Amino acid sequence: MNERIYLDYNATTPVDPRVLEKMLPYFTQVFGNAASNDHGFGLEAKQAVDEARRQIAALINARPDEIIFTSGATESDNIAILGVAEKYAHKGNHIITCVTEHKAVLDVCRKLERDGNRQGKFEVTYLPVDEYGRVDPETVRQAITPQTILISIMAANNEIGTIAPLTEIGAIAAEYGILFHTDAAQAAGHIPLDVQAMNIHIMSLSGHKMYAPKGIGVLYRRRSNPRVQLEPVIYGGGHERGLRSGTLNVPAIVGFGEAARIAKKEMVAEDERFRTWTQGMYRRLERELGGVQLNGHPTERLPHNLNVSIPGIKVRALIPQLKNVAIATGSACTSAEVKPSHVIQALGFGDERAHSALRISVGRFNTDDEVDTAVTQIIATVQSLRQLQPV
């Protein structure tokens, strides 16, 4: 009963032992610099990096030469948005995004509004979402102007798990000849993604959301139909086709590649198991606590995500009482802020529902017993808090 139960897989995942096993030789045995092609040590490292590119490309139906390694999805988002803003400013200064995006997108857009770049300031349209957290593709179409150069809509929301209509938005972007970027940090490895079928031109991915180590990410940049041009954010050496200079983190890259290979193979079976858990937890919470409200889309959502609001309690009072169960109030990247989630607020339900929202996210290394035990503890703790603080 004293064992800790981790149910915060949307925040980060543990490294899969199979991933770690693949990584280990690249710390001590195959330790060469992948940019040093004058000897076998460097060539072996480069071959490992190239294999990882192939594995990650296969996960999203891209070409290996379209995979650029970064430090994570935050850096990838920055390169995508700032890079487009710099390279395509001669075509326009308007960007379309969404109010529920991750701060790695929102903060960059606000910087462009506030400070601009060498070509001047930018205008950004922040599209609303419906009560389920979905962007209506028609609002994307209506927001397009002759100055629009980029549409950036996340693939799946990090707090409520809602999956965006990427194919429809991609078709609109292609129709108007506008670049389409998606932050797929939460979606990659968990739901099928196809950059060709979805008309995605730029995509951000994160290793630590899919059982690879922290500190490694990917930027997918399309190289044909159309060829996407980006201005670098980091300079010095011209690594990664000039887009991201710096010595490659070979062990982490190898890990990301292996994680992508495993995800492609096991995704369907895992998602069935995760959906059984999240749906079962929701039904039990609703049955035993009453009035529990699901945040996010009821069906178009990540299988491993459950976000609910529990009337009569403040989640920041609940979580410290769950000594052995790790769940979240929302995005880990903004958990230091004692204010309602901007995502829950955007659904239009008010601060009370936002303050009572908790996120449970399951993963590969959970068990049936852990899920049952965690829900039992959550229910008991909520009932105890309600007695102390009646509605």
C-alpha cells in the first residue's frame, strides 16, 4: 500500500528498459562524435544517428532527411515559428494558432507580436475552441488573410487530451498555400500521425513523452511539395542541415529512435489497454463521487489521458493528500502557477471547474491493480475533503 503509483505520463514517461539497453553502448563504447567522419568512431556514431532518423521518420511517414534533432519539443516549436517568421516575412506577417496551445507556442507568438523581428511586428490570431477543446476547421479558414504565412495547431492537448482535426486543417492550409505546423509532443507514439496524408509541413516531437530520455526532440521539416525554408535559432557549425547547430546527443538520439520503433509496433495494443483504464476510471469516479465532469472530447482524445473536474474540492488541496499517487492539476510546465488552467478556462466553464480539474494519465508500466488502487485512494480522499469542506 506504500508503493508509489505514477499516473502522470502526460508530464513525462520513464525510459523503457529496451530503450535504455540500446542507448548504453553509445555512452562508453561507441562514443564518437557523429560529425567526425575521419575515423570509425565517428562513422559508427553517424550510422546510429541515421538509423534513428529512419525509425522516427517511419513513425510519422516522413523521409529520414526531414528529421532534425533538437533538445525537445519546446526548442522545435521555437525553431518552427521563429524560423518561418524570419524566412517568410516577405510574404506576410500573420500567424494563426489556438488559445489552448502549449506555452512553447503561445509565448513565442506573443514575442513576435510584442517585439517582432528584423522585418517588423507580427499579428497573431488566437482561435477559440468549443466546449470539448476542439478547433473548428472553418474558423481556421475564416481567419486566413493575404498576410497569413503559418497555421500552428497542436495535434493533441497536453491537459485535456483532445485530438485536433489535423487532416481537415492541413487540407485548408494546402488549399491556401500556407505552411502548417503542429506540436505533436503528446500525440506522437500514441496515435497514428501521417505528415503526408495530413498535409503537415512542420512537426515538433519530444522523446520524453514516449519512453525515450528527456532532453531530446525532433523537428520534422518537409523538404518537397513544398520545400520548407526555416531560419535557425541556434548558430555555430551548421549541424542538422544548418537548422540546429551543436554536437549531437548520440545516446539520446539512439533512444528516441528505439522508442519510435517500439511505439509503431505496439501502439494499437497499448491504446486499447489505456482506453479501458481511463474509461473505467471515469465511470467509477462518476458513480461513486457524483457530478464528475469530463474535460475534453469524449471520443476524440488521447487514450491514456483522463481530465475531470470534481465538484466540491480544490485539486490543489487534493493532490498533497495523495501521498503515494502521482497525478496532476494540469500541464507540468505551468504547475508553479497558482491560477486556473488556461486550457480549462478556454472551454467556457469558469474558474470553479478549472480549479477542480485533475489530470490522470496512464502508461506502459502501469498495472490493473495500480489503476484500481489509485482510483480508490482518490475517491476516499475526495470524500474526506468534502466532509471537511462541504459544498
